[in-house]
Amino acid sequence: MTYNFSNLSPADFEDLSRELVGKELGIRFESFAAGPDGGIDGRHAAGNKSTILQAKHYAGSNYSTLKSAIKREVKAAKKLNPTNYVLTTSLALTPKNKEELSKLFGKSFSRRVTIFTRSDLNSLLRDFPEVEKAHIKLWLSSSAVLDRVVRSASHAFSTASKAEIEAKVKVYAQNPSFKDAKEKLETNHVAIISGPPGVGKTTLAEMLSYAYIGEEWEFVAIRNLDDGFAAINDTKKQIFFFDDFLGKIALDARALAAKDFELAKFIKRIQRTKNARFILTTRAYIFEEARRASEYLADDRLNIMKYVLDVGVYTRRIRARILYNHLYVHKLPIASIRELINSRALAKIVDHANYNPRIIEWMTDVTNVKTVPAKNYPKVFIESLDHPSRVWDTAFRSHIPTKCQNLLFALFFCSEYGVDAEDLRTAFEPLNQAICRNFGQSHTAKDFEEALKILEGSFVKIADGSVSFINPSVRDYLANYLQDKNLLSIFPPVAQSVRWARELWEHFKKIPDIQPEETDQFTRRFKKIAQKFNRFPIWKKVRNEPGMLRYFDDSNTTRLELLLEWWNISHLKEYSAAALAVATNPTEGYTHWLDGEDLVRIIVSLKSDDQSEIPSLDNLTFELEGRLISILESNLGPDELRTLVERIDDAPAYFSRDVFDAINRAINSAIDDADFFSTQVDSESIVDDHSKAIKALGKRANVQSDRVEMAVAAYQSRKQEISEAVEEEKPSFSGNILKEKDKFNDTDLQNLFSLLISK
């Protein structure tokens, strides 16, 4: 690969120069804080001999600019009087250029000077590939790797453009957490990156994922564990990424119950798969809550804490580099940066108790601070750290019109991963009209387009037709803002999807000090949408991809549970009638993947709890049992069938003879069809799970031992095929940057940032 080093900041370039030239000369340079350092960016001393290194990046500049800078360095270089003087530059120089630069130092001193140009540094990178793979920012910037990352991102739910990925790489401040996360991932095949909101968990996870993608691992970004189970394939190198796997705002018992067992199961499957890696991120306080509440996550046999890397505690040097990189990449006015340096505000920012990369990102984005006069910039920056909530509050309340606020409300109750723009329009327009009507405000048919245009780049981002919050902290802010019960009461009658209504309901329940009568009244406001629950589509076509479908709205069992919850609070006949309609005439039917285990739980709940007052209870349970029988007879694989049967066997008294007859038929079918099912599996670990399931199911149904043995043999044969085709592979990148001295005082801090106005 050939680099022009343009994605590196001057400080990054100095780091690379020290390590790369040090490898070539067989020495280790002592690092100095970048800046007006008396001509030293690196020094090596041995006895009475010394080697001085000076790095001149000048990305985007020309030879004459470099030549002028070297003229200014000559005096300092001669004063230092080193045995050897090394100059590195990212510019492409001709032999004549190099000769001219050497002559600037004078005839006697020029013999001590060695100049490494862009081509020289690229040659050294080829000689020392371990340095290239250690400097992740450099390696990820190569066109081949970057294109590979962009192609992978285009198939993930978190679609990102090439420019967005390049920007992320540029602002990333490489630190020891990268190496620690990579080592944890290679040791355990799993890394859980935990920390407070905004400390860079997702950034670290993305950079690690990008590095694997750069070595041609398949990137699988998942929203739920079913996606992961479906995608795992031993014949491929795969990196799975699950961002905020326990949720972004809060964790409730239902959400945890749906995740903890499957998470433990998926982790074990990943560990048994040679070429699979699994990166998860979560907010630290939510993870601790989950560990306390979940028997699976607290299980000593799983020992989940060995996978956890807690990030967020940065050294002073790393904090400074994060701020420096953002200022460098976002091209803030020089006057504003100069005020930061001259006012001595840098130390206050870097050392602030509320220091947070998310606030740093906000306060260095030109869009957000363009109206702040340069002389006020340091004060406003520190105030944003003093009062983090104001970062979004002022902009939300004062800088955007009502239609924009209403669009953000609509987006808040859509998927936290983003929503198709047309789906957002569907949610927004009736909500906008209802809010405007309630407060006597005007609205027009153009409100959606205008609001989206205003918000793009500040509150939301749009990629490939999908709209999402530009930053998770926007969602955090709205979670607090939307605790106004009067405002929320406008929302239920205009809900346009089950998921949107459910998210609204779940949010309302978390508002502090809600009284039972308020809950009852709020529940009653969903009557209108409840009558449509059996008509909303679960799947929608993917735009521009014929034959592809996307998961659009909640499953039928989720709809049932929501309706039954509302009925238990309000006893409105509309909800019981809607539940029966979903049971008897469901949208797009019931499937094992979406509904199987939930159906079992609902049937047990209806029959075991005191639900006798529900109208047509017998009809409801009869219909649901029929749906469960259909799922059992839908040609399930052995592992899925075993899981579903175990759930039924946990409460056998609540199911009819018809259900158990269907189980026996399904077990015999799974055993007889083992040859077919085994060919559908591409993972040794899944083969093992299916073999165990066949044995357990055969025993349960008293199937003849020879039939069971033949079925198991089919799976073992498939396992051998997979094993012969798969060799375990390890990534070659290290991220193992040279450790710098811990000392980083205020002078070092000032010197680092002076590069932004002097180089």
C-alpha cells in the first residue's frame, strides 16, 4: 500500500516517524510533546552521541512551504549539535529538493542530515509491516482497506458513507484500549466494551471492527441475537458487532428476559467457532443492572466479566489528543483555536470532571459553534462541560422550529437504530398535525421536508434513505424532555405502527411518580390503533432490492402481549376484541423465529393467571394453541425444536393433548430429515448443538435408537466436512503503539495545540 499520510494529524505523523525511523536505525526515540520544541520531535542519546528527529507533515502544502519552515529550523538544529539529524516529511520530494534542503544546514552540518520523504517512508513501511499494522489510523486510511470497510458498512444496518468513515478514522485517538480489546477478543473470541455514555465505546468497537474488515473478515452487524445465529458460518472469517446490546436508555425485566439466555448461548457458540469474533458494547450501569438481575449473566460457568473491557478512563495525554484531533479535522477557525490556547482554557477542558468525547465532538463541530464569537469560545466550551445537559437543551428549545421538535418526537419512538425516511414521514405527519392543533399552531404539507432539511447534520443524519439521531445523546436528552404527561397524552391516538405505540407506552411507564389513574387514562388513549393491530404489516419490501424484506413492525405475539397488558389495566372490550382478532386473523401469520417461545409464555400466562374475566378466553387460548401446533409442524431444525419443546415441557399442565401429539410428529420428522437439515448447517458448533438436540428429542419421544444414531451420524459427517474446510486464522494487525511517557504537563499541552496554528 502507498500512503500520502493525509489522514494523519501532525501529531500522528510524528508518532509514526519516531517508530518507523527508529526501526530503520535500530534505536528507540524518546518522544517529546509536539509543538515549538526547539527542533526536537524525537531524541535518542547513547553516550556522547545523539540523534535528533524532526517531523514536518505539511499535508496539502507544497515544497516551498516546507523549505521556508526548514530555514527556520536550521538555527535550532545547529544549537542542539546532534551527531545525526533526521528530517521526515509527508511531501513527495525530488532528489534535487532533498539536496536543496540539506544545503540549507550548511556544508559541514549537512553531512549529519538524513531526509525521509513520502516515498522513503512508504518504503520503510514495506520493510516494517508490523509498524503499519500497529498504526491503525494509517492502515485504515488506505484506499483498498477503506473501500472494503465501506462495502461492509453498506450491508449493515448502520449504513455509513466513505466520507463518514474517513472522518471517524481521522478523529480517532489511538490508545491502549484498542490493543486491550483486540487481545481480549482473540483470547476469548468475545469482547464486551462497557463504559458511561459518550466515552467512545462505539468508536472503539467500530475501529476494531474496521481492522478485522481490513483483513477480509466478514462484518455482521446485528440488532438481535437471532440475526447472529442465522449468519454464523464456520467457512468464513466473521466479526459480529452488537452495539448497545442491552439498550440505550434503560433496561426492563421484559427486555432482559428476551436477551440474557440467548446471549449466553450465542457467546458459547462463538467460542466454539474457530473464526468467529463477537464485539458488544453496553452502558456500564445497564450492564451492572443486568448482571444483578440475570441468572445467566451472573453464572460463574460463563464468567462473563472476563470478556468485559471498561473504557472511559483516559490519561491526560489521550484526552488532549482526542480534543486535538477533533479541532484538527473539523477545521475550526484559527481565531477560536488561538483563544483556547492563549486563554489557558485547554487544561480546564482536558482535566474537567465532565470531560466526555461526545461533548468534545459537539463543541468542535463548526455547525454547532459557528455563531459563537472566537473570544467567547473558551468560555462556552467550559460551560458545556459544566452543564452537559445544556448542549442539546439550548439548541432544541431555542434554535429549531416546532415542526423540527415534532419530527424528533416522532423519531424518538421509532427504532433506535434509525428508520426509513418514508416510515418516519408516516409517523410524523399525524403527530405534527395533532400537536399543532392542540397548541393552536399552524402546519403545512411541506413541514416534513423542511424539518428534515433543517435537522440534517445537527440533530439527525441521513444515510441511504434512513434517518437516525446524529448522536445517542440526542436520544438521552429527549428521554428526559419527554416526561411531560400532558404532551405525551397527545401521542397515542395518532400512532401509526404497533412498535411506535409500544415504545411510547414503555416510555410512559418509566416516568417517575405516575399514578394508577393516570396510567389507566393513558392506556385508554390507544383504542384507535388497537383496532388495527391485526392489519399492520410486519415486513416491508426493501427499497431498490427486489425480493428482499425488512423487519418493519412488531411480531404478532408482541402485539398480543401489549393488548392483554392494556386490557388488564383498563378492562376495555376494544383490547380483548383486538387480541382475539390478532389470534384468529394475524398479519402474515406466526413464525417460530418471531413468535414460538412467546406463544408458549402467553398461553401459560392466560391459563395460569386469574384471567377468567377476559371475554372469549377459551376461544383465544384455542386459537393460540392452533398457532403453536402450526409452528411445531413447520419443519423446524432440531435445535429450534428442542428449545421450543423444553419451554412447553416446563408447564405441561397448560397444554392440550393435541400439542403433545404435534411435538411427537415434529420430533420424528426432524430425525427422519437429518440428512437434509445437516446440509443447511455451516458451523461445527451448530452441528454439535443439533446432534445433542437429536439425542435429547429422540429420548423424549422414545424413537428407536438406530434411527437416532443414523440422524446423529449425518450431522457428524457434516461436521467432518466443515472441519476439513476450515483452518483457524488470526488477524495480523496489532494496534500495539509505542508507550509514551506518562508525564504530560501544561507546557506539553500548550505545545501540542500550538501545532494547529503554527504548522
